[in-house]
Amino acid sequence: MVHGTWDVLVGTRRLQGHVMVYDDHGGDQALDAVEALVRAGATVEIVTPE
């Protein structure tokens, strides 16, 4: 299932367990989402073409 970064940041989606964050822009949004997910107890893997 795919969710947008802003859904995670504003709390619309509360994800748990293993979560993959794909960052194709290289901006701060993905890292902010990762921080929010980790604080919520998720295990996060970041994927980027960079």
C-alpha cells in the first residue's frame, strides 16, 4: 500500500511495523516522514536513487 508523505506528517496515516520510504526528490519531506514514523515505533528503510 502506498501513502503520501504529507499523510504521515499530518497524522492522517499512522503506520506501524516495517515501512519503506522512497525519496525521489532529495528534499526534507522524506526525512521528516522518517522521523515521524520512527517516533511512532515503525522500523523504516529509506530508498533513494541518490
